[in-house]
Amino acid sequence: MKPPVLPPLSPVDGGEPPTFYMDDDPLLESGARDVVRVRELVKELQSLTAGGMHFADNLIVWGRNMSALSDVAFRKAWTSNCAAHSDVSIMWRRYILCTTAYHCVHLEGDFVEAGTLNGTAIKTIIDYFGRENFQKNFWGYDTFDYNPVKSHNFGGQKEGLLKKVLERFVAYEQVKIIAGLLPESLRGNSPEKIAFMHVDLNSAEYEVAVLDALFDRLVAGGVLILDDYEWSGPYRAQKIAEDAWFDRRGHRVIPLPTGQGMVIKHL
């Protein structure tokens, strides 16, 4: 395996860190009883705290370095691939994926995403390295043209989405888009060794089925990101099912404040 070509490290000055404040975050509508009041309180909080504030994706923190905004390669990849307004909101989640990928490109095995939708996460990760520099196969799985999880609705997931996603990756030979219902669509269309896996299926049943099929193929040191693990409400069933699944295998999910969960595969 050739040594990976990595995105350059951006220099950081000693000044005050940047702020990421998204006043019109569409995700706030589902996480606040009084959206207007929350925005007023966050504005007041911003005036009372130091720099390095983040307000988006239902995550409010301050006094952080906001490393994603200082990473020039990431900012370019992220901003150029926002296919929906919510893609702006989940900036920190995207950076988790890109920096995890930075680790995983050094390992043997392909990249996998279960729950690809518009393909934005895959394309952001590859563009972070540069299309010509990304040497891994990246497999993307989804039903695309229909939604099998009736309790969740996603804009654009209807007939014609698959065609749009395939067109989006026409110049990305390393991307393999597989349409169909998981886990059946994995049969004959999945790698034997996996370095990086991102699971975002919004369903405990489907996610556990994918783990059953693929987790043993994740190489030692490989990383799994569960997009919904630390989100409550309708996503809590995923945490409950996945905690039990990993406990039986001697792994523990690392909860992230972004709402994601991380698992580092051990021997």
C-alpha cells in the first residue's frame, strides 16, 4: 500500500479562536420548545462568554479552539459540498468524519458508509484529501429512491436521487454506490477488509443488521462512527440496541458531544 497523500496542516495563530453561530439552524426546530427564546438566550450567552463559540446542530459550547474552522483543507471540502442547509449545521460532525478518515487512510481496508443519501459525507471526506490523492475504495449504501424508515423523512429521498448521486460521483472512480435495502445489498457488493465505517441509518434494526454483517471486517485500529448514537428522542433506541451489541463483543461506544458515537476496533 502506497503511503497516503495527506491534507496539509494549517497554521493557527495565537489570536482569539473563531465562532460558528448558525442562527437559522433548521435542526433547532426539532430540539427546542421555544425556538425564538432559545435564540435570544444564546445571543445573550455569546455576549457574556469568550470566543470560540459553537451554536449549531443543537450543540452550544464556548471557549473552544474551533479547529475545523482553522483547517483550510476541511473548510474548502465542507463548504463546497453543502447540498442542503442542514449540511452547514453539521459542520462539526463532518470534521469528526474527516479527521477520523485521516487516521484510517493509514490502515489496510476500504471505506464504507451505510446511509449515504446525497453522498455529501463521502464527497467531503474524499475532497478533504483531494480526489486524486484518495487511494481507498469508498463504498456507499442506501435505498436512495425510497425511504425504508417511515418514522424519518429526508428531503430529496425519492425517485431520481440515485441518478443524481451517481452523476455527482462520475469523476470519482474510487466511489462505489450500491443501491438497495441493507443488509441484503451487501451480498457480493462489499469489501473483505474495512478501515473506516460510517453508519447513519436512523434505525436500530437496520444498524444492528449492518454491524452483524460488517463489524468483523473492520481491521484492528479501524474506526466506526455511528451518526445517531448520542442523540436522544427517536434515536435513543439505537443507543440501547448498540450498547448491548458492543458489550457482548467487549467494545464500548465513545459518546461524542456532536451526537455521534465512536468505536475503535481492537484485536
